[in-house]
Amino acid sequence: MSVTTRVYVARLAGTAVFDPIGDQVGRVRDVVVLVRAKGAPRAVGLVVEVPGRRRVFLPLTRVTSIDQGQVISTGLVNMRRFEQRAMETLVLGELLDRTVRFVDGSGEAVVEDVSMARQRTGDWLVDQLFVRRRPQRVTTLSLRRRGATLTVPVEAVTGLAATTRTQGAARLLEAYEDLRPADLADVLHELGESRRLEVATALDNERLADVLEELPTDDQVEILSGLDRDRAADVLEAMQPDDAADLLHELSDEQTAQLLELMEPEEARDVRRLLEYEDYTAGGLMTTEPVILGPETTIATALAQIRRQDLPPALASMVFVCRPPLETPTGRFLGVAHFQRLLREPPHASVGSILDSDTEPLTPDATLGRVTRLLAAYNLLALPVLDAEKRLLGAVSVDDVLDHILPEDWRESHDERLDEEASRG
């Protein structure tokens, strides 16, 4: 068996996991250790992300090789979703950025990486920490300088087992910087409550807004309520208006009013309008920020608009063509121009010349059932929502519909019934 005798966990994040015949099983997302009162923490397994964004537990006893940027398993991977037990600690999720104290009294340090070594018995023990010293005296100069780094035995520090309120999240986010918002949301969901808030707070507003949109409602409320009010308002501004409105629906009337007051007036205006509509109606589901263009706009400009990186794929499937003003509620709605049609026409032509005016619009009070039927009947990814004067109020996209027709716990319950009887072994 070819197993590297020492592994630095932060470098292991994202490493591909293969079965014995060379097929990729998934990627390493964390390492599970047992932190004991005495002795070095014992590493017991890997958290592996398999297709479908599912995280499963792979015992280190089933790892035959960790070498050259890959992990080889025996192929016997239990597909039951990983659930952290009370005595278990996640290295990336919980140990990195933790503040520890040197036993010799020489000060404090922050854990930046963890080294685990394979013993002759086959067990893996966390025996060394890569840490960065904290200055003992805080001065203007020390705030600008980063402390010295060093590798120390795990026995040389205390506090590894205790959660601290000052724990940061820089190293964890560095390890997960390549994750899509939905995948990072899964990571946050699996963390403990205090650690989840620490990590969420360390994200910038745009990244946190994207992640919040992918989290279960309870996690959204917990994180937003844990932020200071000004920061919470900034994050709501960065979210899609419909997602921000959905989240505010879960807060008390007092909290909602306070946050809306702190938001920029223009951003708050759209959210206030959405809050007026009932849940599970087209008005409650719609976003007020689809791509809206005038009929004279060239196809080249329209294609540039739907190439925007921040635009959800469903809303990039078409542009909505209206008379001015082009902010919702717009002037008279004229029709939609589909992405595929835009690709087939000359770039200098106007979008007004290729309109689909047959797409049946929705009224704000249209039920979720009607929205779903129309999307399915016309094979569309989005539908316009119009008021009685034929002005565009917004658009309902298929991803918003799916969020409302799937079970509330769909992010964490899929496929688990297939392996109810399985255990981690």
C-alpha cells in the first residue's frame, strides 16, 4: 500500500478521489478528526463530495493511497449523506483560523494548517500545526505586520479543542475559494451555528448574497439576524430582489421595517413592491430585474446584456422588450426576444423586429399552479408579469418556481431514502 506518511490538510482540499480502477468518485472537502483531552487528535476519515453535491464519509481505513494530488479508495464508498457526530471536528471547517496558546507562555497563534501523519498501526494522528504568531503587544506597526509562521507539535499549544469567539475564517475560505455559491452553501449548512456565522461574516457582500440565496430558510434567517443591521441591509441589496423579499417575509415586521429603512431607497423600493404580493403568486415569485430593452436596441447589444455573469441562466434565455421607461414598472410591454432567435439574426438588426408577442403573460395574482403550467406548456424558462395597463412588472423564472414546489428540505434530503439502512462503518 502506497500511502504518503504526512499530509497537510489545507492542501488536500479539492483533491480528486478515485476508486481502484481509476474512476473518479468525488473530491475531498474536509477531514474528520477526534480531538481528545490528552494526546494528539486522531483523523478518522474524509468528507468527500460526490456527484449531486452530496457529501459522504470515507473512512481513512478505506484509503489505500494519498499521493501526487490524488486519493485512492478501496471503492467501497458508503453513499449515505455525511452527518457530523458530537465528538467529531472538521479540520477545514472548525480548526483552521482557531486561536491557540503556547504552553510555554510565549503568546498566542492562529492555526493556518494542520499536518496529519500515518502511524505504524495504520492510524492517522494530527501531530503538527502550522501557525502564525499573534503580536503580544498591539501597536500601529504590529497591526500592519503579519506575525511569524512556524510549525509546532500539537502538544506545544492549548485551546485546540475549544471554540473561541475570535476564530476567523480566512484559511477556510481560501480552501473553498473555487466553490460555486450552491456548494459553499452546503459547506456552511454543515457547520455549527457559531462557526457558520463566523464564516458568513468573513464573506464579502456579493459572495454572501449569492450563498444566502442557496441556503435553507432557517440558515438564511440565522445568518442575517447574526449580522449587524447595516451589514445585513448591504447584503439584502446585493441579493436578487425576489430572494431578498422571500427572506424578509421570514423576519418579524419590526426587523423587516428596520432593514428596509437602512437599504438604499432604489433597492428597497423593488423589495417593498414584492412584499405586497402574496406568497405562491406570480407577483410573489417574480424578480423585478430581468433584461429589459427598448425595441430599437440592436441584437448585438441584447446579446451583450444576456452575457452578464451575474444574470441567472433562466433570465438569460430571453430579453423583455418594452416602451420607456425601461425600469419596472415599464412602459407598454411589446413582447420577448428569445436567445436562440437572437443568435440567428444579424447583429445590427433591432430586437423589435424579432419579437415573440404570443407568449402568454401572467398577472401578479396568478397562482403557482398556473405559472407552472404555462412554463411547462410553452417550454419556457421565464414568463413576463404584467399589470392591468400592460406594463411589465417583472418576470418569473423556472428556478424560482422549483424553489417553491420542491419540499422545504430538498437541499438536504435527496436520495437519502436509498440508503436508510447504511451506516458509516
